[in-house]
Amino acid sequence: MKRWFKKKMAIVSIFSLLLISADSYVLLKAFVLPQAETVIASNQIASESTTTNETIETTEPVITETSYTDENIQLTIDEQVVNNTKVYVVDIQVSDPSYLKTALAQNTYGRNIKEATSTIAEENKAILAINGDFYGFRSSGYVLRNGNLYRESGVDGQEDLVIDENGDLSIIDEGEISAQELLDSGVQQVLSFGPALIENSEIVVDTATEVGQSMSSNPRTAIGQISENHYVLVVSDGRTDESEGLSLYQLAEVFQQAGATTAYNLDGGGSTTLYFNGQVINTPVGGQGSSERSVSDIVYFGYE
Amino acid sequence: MVSKTVVRYVISSIFLFIFQVVYHQFSHGVVSPALRYVSIVPIVGLIIWIIVVNVTHLKLPFLYHAGIVILINGFILQGVLEIAGSDSPYIVFYFIVSFLWIIVAFASILVKKTPERRNV
């Protein structure tokens, strides 16, 4: 009897040990262990744009706490209160679409390769930056940045934001077009989070639409386009005593009021960060201490 | 008298239900169906166990219970990843291994010639 009990305990112990080891491996791979990967394919438009950028010289910009103006980039940050939430509406006009860029943490594509939005922004001398889609937290969804295709595994029904060579924003479904086709058509950026908020100047989310099927108000980051080379970014605080947060529908309403024809929701919650002129403007709730969460990527306006 | 197996399964289900309620309290409104309904797994597992015991008068081996544990584990991990907004290509292996073990457990009692008397 004693021998049988010992044998049974040994089997249960080995089983438990194996299960805990498997769990640890899965969680470490998902959240901790960095895995750098390489570019799958690239298009020529990106390198042409880069070459153009390098030759541009600007005069001294006029910078205030809420605005930046030079001959190529003009932006203003308007602070509003919507639904008991502090909302930052950034209106940006550029002379060339190449000033709208994206950057990867540590300039490297891969899972769990992360840096704070402000750090990536500083490394790229961004004038204004927001967090991107945090592609490195997931194993699917197109990743196409600055003309380089990094990930082409798509999910049917997943709405992506496409920024073409003219800087125009549009929404695609990963089930309807491949990442390679997007690259071949000259697309410069694809961000995979969502959902789309505005299409053809109409709100395309309803009051029940949410990320992860939840109904919560949360910090939000989103990008939209008003007209050619004219963009609007909306960043809302949330999860604090001062700011309740916005639902996706409320976020879409802010874009509609700003005159956006297309708008798209990016990674929000703890990732939400708005960086301008060397400082984080909003109140991030993503980490400890500084409260700024490390993310995979940013969207920014700048020259480098 | 209620068997130890029934008690273990019922306690597991209650624990999982409380666990998912507490976990969802901190999920900022994000809901994972995998985690929300994980407490059903031990109940279903127990019902199957009771049916098999009553119909065949045979006890399912440790492999069956281990398969249920792996299945619960897979659902919890999927829930944690879903709430975090992440995913993992490895979760599917939990479900595959779990179903394989459960199938092998059923197969093992089919080939048994004499029923076991002890409760597993």
C-alpha cells in the first residue's frame, strides 16, 4: 500500500513538474523572451523616400507647449474633456507624406523587443509620437513598416490601417488582400490592431463595439486623416481618478468632430502614450514608476 | 458516501469560478470566454467520469484526470493571454495533448478484462 502510494505521488509530482515547466515556457515566450526576426520583403518606395528626407533642410521651428511650426510640419495639440476624460486632439499638416513615419523598438523587428514610446521617439528624433499597434504582443497580423514587410500571417476579418505612398489612410481586411499585394502596390505602413473608427467620414463602430468584446472605457490611441497630408491623432487618458476613459464609439465621435474621413484605433490601455517635443504629454498607466509601458513600435512625425 | 473524486472535481470547479471572477475584476473590462467558462470543464469531466463508472463499472485511470487538468490549464493560459491582448501558438498543444490523454484513458478501460475496484 505504502509502495503504491509512493509510486502514485511520484507520477503526480512528475506530471505537475512537466505542466509547470510547459506553462512557464509558454508565458516566457509570450511575455518575456525577445525573438528578433528579419525582413521578408521590401519595396523601393521606402528607400526613395528616405533619400529624399536626408536632403531636406529646415529653418528654425517655432515651438510652444502645444504647437510646432516649420515650413514642412505644422501641428497643434488641443486638450479637451470628453466623458470626464482628458483627450488630446493633435492636428497635423505636413508638406510631404514621408514625414509620417513608424519606428520599431531598438530598431529591430521581433516579439518582446520593447522600449518606451518616448525612448523610441527620442532615438528617431521624433517631433511628435504615439504608440503603435504593439505587433510584438501577438503572433499574427500584418506588419509592414517603412516599406519593409516583416509579418504576412493574417487573420480573416482583421481590419488593418494602410498608409500608402501618398500618405493616404485606408482600411483593409486581412482576409481580402495579402501583405505581399499591399507591399507590391507601394504601401508604406500597415498597422494591425483596430477596429476602424471612421470610414468615408462615417462612424463605423457602434456603442457595443469593443476591443476584446469588452464594454469598458479605457485610455485610447488612434490616428485619422482629414485630407491630403492633413492628419489628426487622438489620445485619451483613462483608468485614473481624473479620467474615466473613452469607449470606441466616443473616440470615433471625437474624430468625426475633428473632420476625419478615415480613423483607426491603435493599441490603447497601458500602452497609450503621446510624446511631443521631448516630453510625454498624457498620463500613461502602463508600467510601474514612470507608468510608461514599453511597446514594440511607434507612429511619429519627424525628419529622420 | 461521496467519493474523493467527486469532491476534488467540485472544489476545482468552485475554485476556478472564483479565480476567473477575481481575474476579470482586474482585466479593465476585457473578457475572455476561455477563462470565463473554465469552471465548466471539471463539471463536464466529472459528469463523464460518473457516467463511465456507472455504465462500465470501471474506473478511469490517472491519464483521464491528467487530461482534464491539462485542458483546464490550457483554457486558463488562453484566458490570461486573451485578456493581456496577446496570443501563443503553443496553446493548441495543450488541447491536443489533453484530448489524446483522455482518448487513451477511455481506450485503456475498453481493453481491460476485469474492472478495477479502487477509486482513482
